Amino acid sequence: MAESPGPDLLDVGCGTGIASRQFRAAGCTVLGVEPDAKMAEFARRGGTEVEVATFEEWDDAGRTFDAVVAGTAWHWVDPVAGAAKAARLLRPGGLLAPFHHVFQYPPEVADALGAAYRQVAPDSPVDVDILKRALDAYQALFDKIADGIRQAGEFGEPEQWRFDWERTFSRDEWLDQLPTHGNLTRLPPDRLATILDTVGAAIDGLGGSVTMTYHTVAVAAVRHGTG
């Protein structure tokens, strides 16, 4: 893989600007593209310049960048059309690097969550084994991203980068964000409360906090050409 690209970066699906702020802190000049106007406004309050649009429909107005990234957002983008548009936006030798954060439940919490799902939503497709090996489940997405880049035809061979890290959450911290996960967003309040109580009890059994293992995985490719 080539050396790091220049500092001009496009953040696709920047959301509230969490990744954008970190790239800016590292010295990058960041422009965000975000389809949700409320999240875009939140990102602007944090200092990120944001334009509201889906990536595929966004008017780049002839601008070019050294890197195009997407933090846990490229799964909303057509993998081939998105890669082709990124190629048009990137300067020769520029980097396309969509990345996702994959967290791994401890077995005790995964079992509790699975049991709660079986109780309140027995028809839910939640697979406890998948909760325990989330990285394996995400590999199909990473392969799809890489295939889209290959089909776009403007990049070198995609590489998969991985960085492992951990974060410890208190019981309340984890339960506060758990309702934003997947199928939980569609559960009625009484069923959601049952799941939160069950998972909370499991975390209490671990001493009141839970340490999640995270894998940050990027599928990265360099645009053909030289500067």
C-alpha cells in the first residue's frame, strides 16, 4: 500500500462528526457529506463543514480530495457506484478507505441478550453465536466493499486493515446506547425494557461494567495514477 495520502479528506456519511473531528485533530482538512440534516447540523456545531446529500447524489462541484473515507457508513452506499464516484473525486494516488467498527460481546452478555430476544421477540433473526463472533459475520460486508472497488476498475487491489482495541462501559453507559442497535430500534417499549433488564443483570453479574473488544476494519485501495 502506498504511503499516506495528502490532508484533504472527504468523510462520506459523516453523521454527527465523530470521525471527522478526529481526522481534523490529526491535521486533515475535512468535508463531510451526510444525508440527515439534523446530524449534519450537529457535526457543524463541532466544527466540521458538512453538505447534506446522499453520496451518490452529492454535487462535488469539481472538487478533488486526497482521501475518501466512511466511518461505519459505506454499507449505505452502492458498492460499485460509490467506488466509481470516489475514483472521480480522488487525485491520482489518493486513498479510498471505508472502515467499520465491529464490537464483540463477552459470552455472558451475548447469552443474556439472546435469551431476552427469545422471550420478547421469538421470531427475531438474532443469532447468539453470531453475537459471539461478530467479526466473522462482518466479513461478507468487507468482501462486498472490496468487490465493488475492483468492479469500479480505477484502483489497485484492495487491502484489509484491522486494528483491535477495547473499551469498558459501566452498566448504565451500555444500556443507554443499546436501544440504538439493529432490531432493538423497532421493539415496543415494554419488550425493550425486558431486554435492558436482562442485559443489565448480566452486566451486574460481571461486576457492574462490561469490556467490549472492538475491531476497526478498513478496506483500503489506492487510485491509479501518479501526481
